Amino acid sequence: CLFFKRIVISLLYMNNQNLIIYQFNPLYQILKELEQDLNFKIIESLNEKSLNNQIEKLNNYLIITKKKILNVEYQFVFEHLPIKIFKLIEKLNIEFLKKQFSVQSEFIINDYKINLNSREISSHNTKLKLTEKEVNTIIYLSKIKKAVSIDELQTKVWSYQSNIETHTVETHIYRLRKKIYKIFKDENFIISKKNGYQIK
């Protein structure tokens, strides 16, 4: 559903996002049906042992529970029910963002630093303000380490379906490259290739 995709905050596409639903099967069933339209992998945990096993295997996770679990990090406790699904997804994305910021607020990409809190890219004391999607795009490209197709950027960064017109992504990339060149005189920060875009 395009509505849900529009409300999803896309910073979290940078790493696989795992949403663990702990002893809350009705919510698991609802989110599992929407999984392909969200930026989360939906996982159900029925008991403490399975929860601990899942946590050990995952790097980027958030636990949804009805009651606070002792000695477990990164959990979102339902205190007020019912809640509208779009509001829930918004809250979950915010929780993932908080987790991301607490783990790492600055990325180093070649000669550049990106501050996630201020959404600025800097190099040699020169700074440039970026939009959220520009930050998302740069970090995603830098982590993939290969040319990324427009379809993949649509899905992972913009949360669009593949049948959406590609010119939106291409326009964003074009404007971003132009901004980078204007401030840093760098024509090769984002490289355009036959099969997509790349940051080396």
C-alpha cells in the first residue's frame, strides 16, 4: 500500500531491520501481512529462549512486547491500545532511528564525514546541508560497495514499488551530485554507471 510506504522513515533501509514480535501473535499476523510493504523483517518470538536466540543472531532489531522484558535492550512496550497501524509504524521507525543514532551518529566515507543528527556532509572544514533522502542515498550507496540500480534505490531508499516511474530517483541523484560538485568540486563522489550509481 503506497500510503504505508509514504509514512515509513527511510533511514532504516541502511541495515536490515528486524522487528521481533514477542508473545503478541495478533500483532504479528497483522504486520506479517504488510511485511512486503514495510522496511522491516517481521519475526515472531513465543518464549524467552527463542527471543534470546534471535537476539544473538541479529544486529539491528527492535522487540515489540506488551510487557517490559528485564535485561533486554531495544524494546518497544505497548502501553496504550488500540493504536492505528500507520501511527505504530511511525513510532517503530522513530525507535529504530533512536537506536541508530545511539550506535553511530557519524559516518566516514572516503574524505567526507556525514553527521546523521545534523544531516550534514563535511570535508576539510567545508559543510553542506543534506535532506534526509540524500543522506539515506549516500549511506546506502557507500555500504553496498557496487553499482546500485534505480529499482533497488526505489525499493530500499524511497520505499517505492518497482512500477513507479524512475525519473524521481534520477532527479534526486542528479540534484545531489550537483550540490556536491558546487560545494566540494567533486565530480566523482557518486559515479553514474550503466547499471546504476556507485560510491567507491
